[in-house]
Amino acid sequence: MKRGLFITFEGTEGAGKSTHIRLLAERLRQLGRTVRELREPGGTPLGEEIRHLLKHHPAGRGMTPETELLLMNASRAQLVREVIRPALDAGEVVLCDRFFDSTVAYQGDGRGLDLKLVESVIAAAVGETRPDLTLLLHVPLSVSESRRLSRQKSQSAPADRFEESDRAFFERVERGFQAIATTEPKRVLVIEASRDIESIAADIWSHVEPLFKNGHAGE
Ligand code: TMP
């Protein structure tokens, strides 16, 4: 059996990653593919607990950037071994809402941690398990900001440590993502995500479809 296909979606908050993961998953399932939809941090029972600590738990208020880096990658180490590797070995398509590029952009560029340290912690978490393709959904900062603020205002949304960060933080994160796309143009494709949903989905499909024709993804 051939190895499956590992696609990650990246971008700042409010870029529409979850919508496009859902649409791509539906399309692939209609073609008979087995698709795994995952998110980071999280995606396993242990990872979801870590996610709660990272985003919502009051004890996370004074979290240091180093702790944040390690917790993100603790969740990731579990997800890679418990879910992603077995799924890829079984020939599945794995779609993941964020992966290690978010760590480089948020903990590296956003929090200002040394990029060599960030890379070495990521390497311990993922080993050889790296995405075949990364779709970086880009929206202008003003769009991402207004979506973030309207989410914060909604009564049902719990307080989120990341969403409360200031504009300068998100500017650094955005620059971090753009730098990754420039450094790794083969793996990371920038998708302009401030267009209508159908155009974005068609753009994404035009990049994903050839991977199946090139014998990448197993059956
Ligand atoms: P989200 O699932 O709603 O995007 O929330 C996840 C948050 O965690 C988001 O603000 C980005 C952040 N994050 C990091 O800072 N580093 C990481 O490695 C990952 C995966 C997410």
C-alpha cells in the first residue's frame, strides 16, 4: 500500500481554514478517499486537554513562551504517533488545521523565541512526519482582526489567550508565515483567502488534485 497524503492548512485567525478543510474533505470523500480531519493543538484526547490549557485555562495566564512551545509540541508528538502516522500508513488523506509552521510563526516570530530552538523542539515532535503540501490561507490583517474581535464579543466564546493578543503580535505572526512561504515555495502555497468561498475552494482543488495523479496518495 502506498503512503497516504498529508496536507496542512495554515494562516492567522479568521482566514477560513476550517471551512476549507471541511469542503476539501467532502470533495475527497465523494471521490472515495478516506479522509482524516485534525486540528492542532489537539486532535487526540490528551492533545485536547493540552489545547484547553494553552488557550482557555486560567492557569495559562502567566505561561512563558518556552512553556507554550513545549506544550504545543507535546500535543503534536502525541498526534503524530497516535493518529497521523497510522493514518498515512493506511493510505488515508490527513488534513490538519495548523501544524509546525504555526509554531515557527507564533512562538518564533510572534513570541520572539530563537528559531533554532523552535526548529529543534519541532524536530523532536515530528521526526520524519512532514506535510506533503501546506496551504497558507492569507487574508489582510484587518479582515483577520475584525473576525477575531467579533468572535471575542460573542457570548458563547470562552476567553482565548491567543485571540487577546495585540495587533503587533499578529503582524509578526503574519510576517513569519510569509517568510516560511518564501523559504519553502515548493511545499507552501499561498492562497488568497479574501475572495468568495467557491473561488478559494477551486484554487485549493487545483493544487490538490495533481497530487493524486502523481501517485502520491495511497488507496
Ligand atoms: P485555533 O485552532 O482556533 O486556530 O487556535 C489555536 C491557537 O494556537 C491559534 O491562536 C494559534 C496557536 N498556535 C500556536 O501558537 N502554535 C502552534 O504551534 C499551533 C499549532 C497553534
